Amino acid sequence: MRMTRTDLRRLWRLLNLVENERLAKRFRSMGDGKARYTEGQRRFVLRLVDESGIRATARALGMPRRTVQRWCRTCNKPVKRYPPWLPDWAYRRKKRREFWRRRGYN
């Protein structure tokens, strides 16, 4: 049976949601039920940051990105202000906009 591209995307999103929920459940189970995060939760998050990055980890666990960034800074992990591909993307976007602006589109 051959799956279409749309089916593969749906399957990939579903698997991603299941994995994120599994990680979030494990993260919550490490807590003590209070508002503060435990040291075990912090270590868990920092390991995930090494694998996935700050934004993906925060999104998967449903916690504030700023908190993850703060923990990384306290552990001397580099926290970049933007991803490495962003300057190239911005340059290409600017060129594309200039191209269409010269042709009368705003």
C-alpha cells in the first residue's frame, strides 16, 4: 500500500504529537506537585535541549521558552538569539520583495 504525501504528513504530525505528549507526561511526573520545577525536571529539560533545541523543547513540554533559556544560561549553554539560517532567509525575502515591487506589486 502506497501512502500519499498528505497521509504521510498526517502520520508524521500524529507521531510527533504522541511523542511530545509522552515527553510532557514524563516531565510532569518528575514534579512534586508544587508550582516550582524540581532539579530533576531541569536536568531533563537540559538534556532535551541538547537533542532538539530550545524552542522545540519548550513547545513539546508546554512550558515557557524564556524559562528554558534562563536555565540554559545558568548552565553556560549557548542561547542564540536567532537560528543560523535566518540571515540568509531574510536576505532572500528582501530580494524577492524588491523584485515584485519593481513590477508594480506592493
